[in-house]
Amino acid sequence: MSGVRSPAEALSDALPDAVVEVVAEGTHPFVRVEPESIVEAARVLKEQCGAEMLHQISGVDFEDRIEVVYHFARLAPDPDFLCLKVSLPRDDPVVPTLAHEWRAANWAERETWDLLGVRFSGHPHLFRILLPEDWEGHPLRKDYAFPESYHGIDCTQ
Amino acid sequence: MIGAEPLSSSLAAWLAALFGVGATWPIQALAMLIVATGVVALVVTPVGLGGVYLERKLSGRIQNRRGPNRVGPYGLLQTLADGIKLLVQEDIVHKAADAALFRFAPYVVFLAAFTGYVVMPFAPGLTAADLDVGIFFFLAMIGIETIGVVMAGWSSNNKWSLLGSMREVAQVVSYELPLGLAAMCPVIASGSLSLNTITDMQAGPIWNWFVIRNGYWAIVMVPAFLIFYTAGLAAAKRLPFDLPEAESELVAGFHTEYSGMRFGMFFLPEYAVMLSISGVATVLFLGGYHDPFGLSAGSLAGVWWWGLIWFFLKTTVLFLLQIVLRWTLPRLRIDQVMYLCYKGLLPVAMACVVLAAVLRLL
Amino acid sequence: MTPSIQGVALNQREASVPALPRDIQTEELVFNMGPQHPSTHGVLRVVLRTDGEVVLEAQPLIGNLHRCCEKILENLTYVQGVPYVDRMDYLGSLNMELGLVLAVEKAAAIEVPKRAQYLRVILCEMNRIASHLMAAGQFGLDMGAFTPFLYMFREREEGIRLLDEVTGGRLLYHYIRYGGVTRDVSDDWIGRTAVWCDRIDAHMQEYNDLLTYNHIFLNRACGVAIIDKQTALAFGATGPILRAAGVGRDLRKDMPYSSYEDFEFDIPVGPFDKGVVGDSWSRYKQRLLEMTQSTRIIRQALDKLPEGEIQHKKVTRGWKAPAGEAYVASEAPRGEISCYFVSDGGKKPYRCRMRGPSFFNIALLEETSRGLLIGDLIALMGSIDITLGEVDR
Amino acid sequence: MGAFSQWARNLWMGLKTTFVGLGVTVPYIFRRPYTLQYPEEREVLPDCERGLHNFEIDKCIACDQCVKICPVDCIALEAEGKGKFARMTKYEIDYTKCIFCALCTEPCPTECIHMGPTFDLVGYTREECIIDYADRENPRTFSEGEEIPYPLASFARK
């Protein structure tokens, strides 16, 4: 009977070294794992906690670090969202890609790269997705400076 | 033969008398030309414009809208206004297009669509040219239109246009087969390829019409009529078969790059072909210009306006049905279009031809 | 020169279509479909590699409508942000507002009065019906059937008028606020909304006669462009696509929010009476059936609408959410939207990550379109029903 | 037989459903149209319609609340004096920016700015889309005691 274990429990058993922080209570329970073991952690969620769908990948710029937050959806039993977080250094955020196991991660990771500049190592197609190819910077970073002009178009208005 | 002399012959005689020469072939040709121009200018173009108006008004009413209602009473002049707009619009030939072909293509389509009317018996004596092979002339003209469309699609240098024109070729050339075979049934029944002769065979009351001739011919003629009508829809590129210009797939197909009057020269022929298909269907199956009561064979024989009224009445009903069908049905896919042609209509049409031959022998 | 898009050669991947014999091998065409194409439902650009009519590869390229909504939300106060999310999925904008508001309410533990919750449900379901009518009609339009589209617009128009009476907007409502809703409804409005629900159900027969069970339509849509359960789950596709693929997931039932647990309704799950599970027709039919369920919910909510206030606490311009975070998902017309909301205790949200279901759904296009005819590709795009506003955000 | 009957059924269903479809569309030809003749006939808009603003200039105390809450910064307000004796010199709303969210009407302490029912704003230039409500000639600006000819949207917090 898989799918009923809580992610905290399952991850502490399967990958005790990788778990950095566990928050099981409150409005947003999550497990923070080491960036290197995100692929294994996601696999544990899939196999033991019934996470059948990758729901969303979010990046958050916390000035001192960048967090990438993965939300998985458990469809049944007890539908819920399971959350994994990784913390990355701000100057060179790199995390292994989930795109090979979860096809949904392909575009979501591209978007995170596009808007936050998180590099997903091993991603098959890590190019900008929403912004044009030649855009400079990653807009969702907190210190992003809006460009004065783009290809001669005045952006200051 | 019921009905007067073809109009061109009377005109030729009159011209010959006017110039004081014999009715030699240049005079006859001149007379034919005058009649053909007259027919196109006085009958077909207004009816084509009326067709556009009817289509827009009817589609509006079907869709809970009003349709054109601003220009003129009930919006009657809307089509004319659109025509004027098309005339004054800039005629764009874009840089990458093959300019000569691009410019020439609309004329081919326009000419082909309107030349079909030359053999159309509108009323007793009102035929531009009573050809012995009228029905084949008509089908050939529909085929020639395809060439213009391919020219347009190719010279546009636009992949969507190219795809549209290729679809047109595949579709129209395929549907020529069931169209021709279905037309063979009345031809077999009447023993003539001339549209006038076929019409006159159907004079008299309604049971003389080929579609229900003497009752038992209906077994052949009703399916043949349906096939002719369906294939005619395909030849006219009307909606279950509007793949060449499928708006939601190919933007506008072969005429994507056209503007102004050149676009108009694709647009108007579409209605002209719709109308001529309806007209030929009327001639072949529904008694042409003969009324259902037998008056045109009796007291009103040879009266041209009586025939004209009935011809246009029947043609308009078929024409309106084409319009209503367009606003009812979704579009087929290209493979389904081919399936319907080769596996659906063609075998049935062949069976009809064979059966018609058998009935004829009986 | 091989055409390449964003660094990847188009012929990089082999299509599943069998290769033609060498002597009849023909040139492949690369089509640029969109951003101005009538069937891309917005400013989507799809690059097609085709062999004649057969699509070998379709690559959706998005971003033409990108406004960086998330950055805008970070720079606006809480109150100011709500009208912005309306503009993500502009056809189901009430549901979008609800997505944001629910996340903030959860993080800040704002209580919503029961009447406001019911009003949210009623209006969101009306919005869902309006959106589904649009989607189903668009699907017909993509297939060349123009008339059902306008019939559906007629019903949609009436629904929009009802929404307009309550919210003041016809497309972008800005109705849901933190802790409640803006305006209350009148008894007269309740009566007319119930009548509208009846009209929707009554007209369903018309749509079925004209479009759903039309033989041409069935031939076009049944059994083509199949998105099966595994593919849908792998790509994170949600909403009607996932349910038509045979997965009975609906957040209104699975993780009820805003009092959805009070109502009795079914979740239609594919396959239906025609076609196979997960094909274009099932996705279309799914939407029609969901509309019927939505009218059920609306009728129940109108009947049971409790008395009381519609907003406990007014969230004003200077309101500060307590530090914290929340992830709340809700069921929008096109699938599951979610908001990952992070607050640092300031006047503005620290991060508002919005999930647009269409963003994940449209990614399926590349996978599903191989070997389809161009006409079927159009049908596939119509049945996925994307809104570019939420794809690009 | 199976293949043949399937083929025949295919053709028959195509024909039959066509007539079913015609049965839906043809009756509509004889029904009344649903649409309105727009400029002459207009829909009766609800009183909370969020159209162009209406401004009661004498009530305004130039408190700047609406300017501050506007998410797109489309309101420009200038006044001589403050409070009850404020004399408005400029109250410009830039409708190229305005998103008609009605947030400006909410914090107004005197309820002097409303959303009105006018929705057709057109202009040939961007300048034409900037409307100055401090101009008393503006048909959507109302002075003290002037009767407003239509009900106004009330989003204001009470």
C-alpha cells in the first residue's frame, strides 16, 4: 500500500543524508533536500508517496539564496500536494533536471531558467521559453534592472 | 423541338440582315459573343451578386444575426458596396510572388467559372450556344478553374496557399468522376449530351422530370441527383468540402495573398460556380426551365419569361440549400474527402450508370 | 540549411511516420503557423514540419503575450494585484482571481463568510460555463462549423450579462477580494440565473444535434489525437484533458475549496458514448458534460445561498500579510491553477508563482501531433483549448 | 457483409445527421434575430458597469487616495489647497493605461469618483484617450447639485 506515507517519513527513511529540513505542520509542509539528490527524492515521492504528477516548479529569489520549489500532486488516495525544496547559491544556481523522469518538468524548468536564471543540469533543451533569445538578465531576480531599451524600442514609458 | 431558336441564331440572322451579308461563321461568332456577354452581364453577375447577398443574409438569420442591413433597403446594396470597395482597394503583388502568374491566375478562374454559363439553357431560346456536347463543355470548364487555382497557389509563394491549391487539385479532379458519372444518368435517359435537348425531353408535367421520370427512374435518378449535388458542392468548394480555402486551417488557402479586385475575381466565381452547378442540376434532373404543371409544353410553350422564372426558381432552391448546408456542417478532412469520393460516391455513381443503361434498354 | 528554433534543429527528432520509399520521397515543408493564424487561439506560434498534409513535428513557441505577471504582482500591493490575475486566463478570469485569493487567504488565515464562498462558487461556475461554451464553440469553428459557435456565444452572452450585473465587468470581473467578494446579488438576479441554467441545459440538445453527433464531426474528432492517461499525467495536463483521458481528478471534489463540499455533482470521466478515451471528441464532450454539472452546482448554491455578510474583514491598501507561504490549487475551466504564495510580512507579496494550466497543456502538442494531418492538428489545438494569456502570463 | 454494412451505414449516417443538422438551422431562418442594432439599440447596462469614470468635482478633497491605489498609475491629480476647499486644477485619467478595475472608487472618502456606464472610448491619437475631469465642461464631470442622469456604480466601502 504505497501512496499513504508522508513525504517526510519516506524521504527520511530512503535518503537520510539528503534531507536538510522537514516542515510537516502549518500552511505549507515541505521537505528541503540537497540539490544533488533531488532526482532521487522525486523518485521516492513517486514510488512511495504516490506523487503521480509534477504540478509546478517555482523559483524564489531570497536575496541570499535561490530556492527551487517542486510541487507534486498525489491523485489518490488522499489527494494532496507534496512539496520539495532545494536551496541554491545565488551566484551560480545549478540543480539536476527532472525532465527525464517528469515530462512536465521540461517546460517548467525552462521557464524557471528564463525568469530566474536557475540552470538545470542535464536538461535536454534549456533555452529561454517566454522571453526572446537575446534578452539579458532574469526578470524575477530581485535585483533585476529593467532595460532602458530593447532593439531600439523605448522601454521606459 | 419545343422552344424557339437559340437566341444567338436569331441574333445572327438579324445581324446578317443588318449588314446585308449571309449568316456566315464570323457573324454567328459575333452573335454568340454578344449573347454570351449579355448573359454574363445581365443575368449571371446580378445573380452572383444576389447570391453573395443571399448567403450573407441567410447565414445571418441562421446564426441569429441580421445579416447586411445598412447599405440600401434591407442591406440590398451591401454587395455592390463591397464590390466598389474591392475595386478601389490596393492591388498588392508581394515581392516574392511570381508576378506574371499571380496576376494572371484570377482571370483564368473568373473566365472558367463564367464560361460554363455559355451552354446553360436559361429559358426557351435563351442559350448562348447550344453545343451538342454541352454537359461535357460545362464539366470541362469546372476543371479548368482548377488550373487557375493552382497558378494562384503556386505563384503566391506561400506555403499555406500552395497547400490549399494542392488540395483543390486533389479534390476537384477527383470529384469530376462522380460528377460526370452522375451526369451520365440523364444523358443515358435522354440520349443526348446537349443541355437543351435534355431539358426538352423533360417537358410536360412533373413526372417527366428525370429525377422521378415515370416513377421507376427514381431508383437511379434520386441517388444520381444526390451524388451530382454532393460532388457539385465539392467542385464549388462549399463547406463540407471547402478544404482548399479552409479558413481555420489554411488561413484562406490559395487566395491568402490576394487583395482588392483580384481577390474579388476569386470570390465572385465561387458563387458563379455554385449557381451554375445548381443550374445544371436543375437542367439534368429537375426539368430545367419547364414548370411542373406542363404549361411550358402546352399553352405557354416557348415563352421565354415563363421558362426563366421556373429555371431560376428551381436553381435558387438548390442554391439556397448549398448555403444552408454550409452553415450547418463541419468540414471534412482531406482523407475523408477522398474516401467519400472514391469509396462512397464513385461506386454508387457507377451502379447508377449501369442501372440507367439497363432501364433505358427496357 | 536546416531550420532551427531556439537552438534546436527541427529535424533533430525522428517522427513516428514511416519513411517513404526513396523514389517517391518528397521535400518536407516547414510551416510557420501563427502568431497570426485563425486557429492558434491567440498569439501562439507553432512551427510545423510536414510531409504534405502529414505533420511530422509541431513545435509550439510561446511567449508572445508574456507580461511577466509574477513580477508585476511582486511590485503591487495585495489589493492592486487582484485585477492583474484576471488578465491571465481572460476567459475564466474569476477562477484566476480565486486562485490567487485562496492562496493568500490560506497563508494569512483569513476567514471567508459562507455567503461569500457560495457567491464565489456560483460566479466561478458561471464563468466556467461561459469559458466552456467558448471552448466548445471554438472547437467547432476549428472544424469549420461556424453556426454552433454563434449559438454557444448567444448563451454565453446571457451568462456574461448576468455576471456583468454583479461584478460590473463583462470579461475581467475583479470581483473576488481577500476575505470575501465585492457585491451582493439580488433575489431577482438569483431567479434569472436559475432560468439561464435551464436554458443552457435546454440548448444542449441543439448543440448535440448540430455538432456533437454530426457524422462528419464524429469522423473528424473521434479516435484522433489521443492523449492517454500516462501522457497526460507525465506532462502535468489537468482539467478536461486529464478527465477525458480517464482520470477522475477534479480538485472541486478531491480537495474541496470554497465550500464545494456542500454540493452534489458528478465528475464526467472519459470515455463517453462515442470515440475512444482521450481523443479530441472526448475532450469536447467532456466540456459539454461539465457544463451540465456546473448548472447543477449553480442551482444548488442558489437554493442554499446563506444569509449574512459578504466580507468580514476589509483588506485595504496598506494591508500586510503575515510572513509565511502557501500553495493552493483550484480547478479553473482549463485545468488546475495554483498559486505558490510567499510573504515576507510586507505590503507586497514576496513571490506569487501562478500555474497556468494551459502552459502545461500546450506542451502536449509536440508529443501528440506527430503523424496527424493538418486538419487534425487544428482539431487537437482546439480541443486542448488554450488561452495564451495564461500560457505566457 | 460487415464491411459493406459499415460502408453503407457510414454514408447513411452522413446523410441522416446532415438532415438532423438542417432541422436545427433551418427553423432559425424564420426566427427573430438575437442581435441588437448597436448604435441605435443599446443594451441596458447594469448600474455597476465599470465604464468611463464619472467625477463629482465639488465633492473631491484631493486626498490622493485614488492615485495611490491605482495599480497602473493612470490618474494624475493636481489641486490648489487641500480638504474641503481644494480647487481641482487637474484630474486626468489616462485611458490608454486604465484597466477599469474600479479600485480608485473604493477608498474615496467622499465617494466623488464613480464608474459610469459609458464604454465606448475611441480616439485617433493617444492624447485623445487622456481625459481631464477637472474640466467642468467635461460631460462626465458633475458639479454640486447637478443631477446625474444614470445610476452610478457603488463600489465604495461604507
